[in-house]
Amino acid sequence: MFRTPIRRMATAARQSLKIGLIPADGIGKEVIPAARRVLEAIGSDIPKPEFVPLLAGWEVFVRSGTALPEETVEALRECDGALFGAVSSPSRRVTGYSSPIVALRKELDLYANVRPVISVAANPEEKPAVDLVVVRENTECLYVKQEQLVPTENGKEARATRLITERASRRIGKMAFEIALGRPRKVWLPSSLPRIIVVEILNLFARKIQQVTIIHKSNVLSVTDGLFRETIRQVPADANGRYDSVKLEEQIVDSAVYRLFREPQIYDVMVAPNLYGDIISDAAAALVGSLGLVPSVNAGDKFIMGEPVHGSAPDIEGKGIANPIAAIRSAALMIRHMGYTNGADRIDRAVDQVVREGQVLTPDLGGKSSTDDVLNAVLKKL
């Protein structure tokens, strides 16, 4: 993963952490309480958590006519961080409805969605087969939701505005480079190699063991993706040598998806516009076994919100078999970005042990355990 927080809070004098909890829809109401239990269990590794239950989602919209109550947004402005569960946004157009998670990202300027995708090696001393981070620009692209339906003589014509700005591209690029700097990269070599060869190899790679790959389609979208690509390529040039240890690569998005499945080990930090990042990070989850394992945080300069990558999963809602690991890992990721790395490390180690042992797994991973079974197994490891 990455050990360096994006930003540190003033932790020394802090007596408590105020954390907003937004379970929202579906299995969000089952996995967010599990994440809360884990945060409560790590004791003095974080200030005493104070949890604030908040409302959002499709069910709230059906009851009240708004998916994101203003009271929720205002309450979050008084919190130190938040955890969001899942939302059941309809695939059809519903008058008056807008996705609450998209709206929250804009309201709180959570411009980066950071999704680590890391497999659990059978031996903790071995290299994970998959170890990468997708950094997704969170506020622009087609997600500005400026669409129109126009009648023509040939039938209806749908149009959408795609927004890419230099400002947003620059700051997501900086975020990607900072995350790359904070990722401890090991060079994994066979133990049978003579020491002199090992030393030579380590010296060879010592300066270029971190990497940022820009994902784009500027061969077709030369204006929008071209601006995204060019702006991020300029980031290290303007950083006075800060990112000299980070290798910069780029990849056309369709080729990137192909190579992601064929050779995921070539990627370290992938940075992408909103739509590409959304698709790539969900696809990458297949490499580690399930969406139920993959965490994320929505990060801005002043606020952090954890969010499991999976959706609301209405097919298993209420059955007690939702995988809580993505939500638990999202809680760990949230406190890591706040600067509480010891607590985050403890949670990550406990989860890895449960997954590695393979005795307590939910059905998405081929097991027969319940949400509570997995939660209790993680708590026991803590």
C-alpha cells in the first residue's frame, strides 16, 4: 500500500475523532457498522472516536425527495472524516434524483479517489501478485452530468459535456506523485542469487523503483485527454526535483486494461480521469478476488472519506453475508491519511491474516461465513 499519509492532522493534542457514518443503501447498512466496530477496537492508536450517524441515498430520496439532505453536508463539515457505505442509484432517469456520493465529492471538494488494489500473498514475506494504486480524478470528466436530449428529424439525440481542466489535472497529478513517493517499493529477488549480483541489481534500480502511469485516450480525444496528459507530464518538471525518483509512464486506456489483466505487476500508481479511473479500479478488483476486498478514500485538501469500492448489492441485502473487508480496509485507509499509521497497520495486518488463512470467508470469496463471522475474526486478530 502506501505508508505516508497524504496529509497529517494535528494529532498530539487531539482528544477525539469525529467521524460521520453514512451507511446509505443496501449492504452499506451492514458493512459500515463492521468498520465502526474495528475502529473502536484499536484503542489508543487513534483518539477516541465519536461517530455521527448521517443520512443519504436512494431510500432517503424515496422518503424525502432528496438523496443528500443539507443537514448531512453541514454535519460533515464539522467532522474530521467520514465513512460512506453504498448507494442504489437507479439506471433509469428519475426526476429530481442525483447520486449523493457524486454530490458529496463536489460539495467537500474530494477531488481524488484513491483505490489501492493489493492481493494477499500466501506467505507474508512474499511479494503480492498485484500491488497497485488507482488515483482517479473525482470531480470532472463526464461526471459533471451536463446532459441533454434533443429531438431531431432522425429521432432523439443525446449529448453529454466532458469537462477536463488544467487545475484539476494538475492537482490529481500531484496527488499521484505524492502517493508514489510514499509507497515503499521492494525489489524481490531470489534468495539463491549471489550477494554481489543482488547489490548490483539493487544499485541499478535504486533511483527508479516508483512509477506513475498516466491513463488516457489522447490519440482520439486530443483536446480533453490531451490536456489531462500534458498537464500531468508537466508536474515533475515544476517540482524542483521532488519527483526525480518517480518514473513517469503513460498508457492508452484500452491497452492499459488489457495489460492490467495480462501483467498487473508493471503498474505502481495509475492516474486517470474520472470515467477511466472508475472502470479500471473496478476491473482491477477482479485480480484480487472480489470487489468486497477493495477499499478507497475520497480525498481533498481538508477532508477524507472512506468508501468501499463495491456497490449496494441488493441481491444479498439483509442476508448477513456481505463481505465487510472493503469497508474495514477503507476505515484503515481513512485513518492512515489522517496520520494514524500504527492503527491503520494493525487493521491491515489483521485483515491480511484472516484472508491468508482462508478459514473465515464470505461467499464472494468462496466461503460460507457471515458478515459477523468475518468481523469477529478480524477483531480476534487485532
